[in-house]
Amino acid sequence: MKRYKSILKNGEQMLMNAGIHNAVGEAWYLFEDAFSMDRMTYYMEQERECMNPEEMEKYQTYLRRRVEERIPLQYLLGTQQFMGLDFQVSPAVLIPRQDTETLIEEIIHQAAGVRTVLDMCTGSGCIAISLAHFMDLDQCVGADISKEALNIAKENGKSLAPMVEFINSDLFDEIEGRYDLIVSNPPYIASKECRELMPEVREHEPMLALDGHEDGLHFYRRIIREAPEYLNDSGYLFFEIGYDQGKSVPALMKEAGFIDIVVKKDLAGLDRIVYGRYESR
């Protein structure tokens, strides 16, 4: 039997040799789950030998799948933290990313008075649930075309924000009523660029949630065109965008009659958020 310290170091080396980014961190998260051991316990027990072959096999299986199949860490563990909340994830949904936290924070800061929210292309539900968790809302709806994604979103909603309603809808097809704010992180990667994504994304995350068709703007066009029918007067439309869409998406919004359009950058200094208001004429 090997000592816990040696097991962890071997895991780190295995991920490093495979070129896994943040190999040390990922080796630890897999170790923590496989052996049900937090940091404090590890430091106390690191020189002890592992006497549980099932836990050892679980850890080795995690490592093999991460290296050989390039399955993302979050799918292996089935969870991802977002806005300080723990979300269930599976290959049916995109893995929530830190960039999207910038979108949540901007909505909380700029649209604190809104009472009703529609999250289009909700995926795991991380946007709708986070807004419901941190804002004083009367209504929050998440919509997605994928029934499999909605199953994950509903499970997240049960534990984190039971007030959120999830609807199976191809964009606005099944949506009723009007909202103070519509938000969306739609598929925005051009089809040809999808083939160039890293294998963790290309081979495991749902292409339905990534592929924005020929130029990456297909879903922005549809949402911008239809959103005014579902917005209250002076209602907000918020988007997450790709780093190279900071001019094209605002132009589409302006053409559709949106005003007070703002582009915000993420922590890396890249264009990440676009939002504006729509006033009924």
C-alpha cells in the first residue's frame, strides 16, 4: 500500500505529464473526492498508508479518465462552484465559468430594482438561480430547448432557489408575459471555430450550447428581434458575449431600437457583457 502523500504526488505528476492545466489543483480535487478527505485531514494523515483499495481504485479511475478521455474535472466530480454556490453539472450542460460571474455582478449592480427576470438558454440554471438567490425577485424563469439540461437546472433549483421556474422552450416559443429583465448567455462560437476548441470542450460539453452557427451571432439576432415583445417598458436585455463580439452585438441591439447600450469587460480585460434598455414607442 502507498502513503497518501505519495498517492497525491503521483496524481499530480500524471496530470502534469498529460499537459493538464492546473494539474496540482485538479489532482487534489480528485483526491479529495475519492478519499473523502479535506485538507486538514490530509495534512494529519499524509504519511499513513491507504488501506482502502476501493478508494484507491476510484482515484486511479478519475486520473485515467481525465488523462485518456479528457473528461473535464467538473463532469468527473459532478459539481462546479459558481457565485459561491455549488451547482450540479453533467455533459448535458455547459460548465459554469468565472467569466459569467461578471454578468451576474453587473446585473445586481445596474439593475437592482428589477422584480421579474427571464434567463434564456439557461443550461445548468446558474444565471437564473444566482439572480434569484442574490436579488429580491418576484418571478424568475429559466428557459432552454434541451430537456436534459432542464433536468439538471431543476435539481439545482430545488436546493438553491426553489422559486425559479424552468420551461422547455425554443427561445421564446413557450414564453408568456413580460419581464423587467431578460438575460442570456447563448451559443456564440462560430461553427468553424467549434472544431478548434480544446478537447475538454469540443468532445464533452454540449455543442448545442456552444455553436452559434456561421458567424456566432445567430441566437443574438433572434433574441434581440423577439425580446421587445417580452420586455416591460424600459426593460433590460443583458448578454454574455464572445471576446470579439463587443461591436457586432451592440450594433444589432441599436438597430433593433435598444438604448443606453453598454459594453463591459471581464477580469481579463476582454469584452464580455453587453446590455441596454428598450422603451416602447
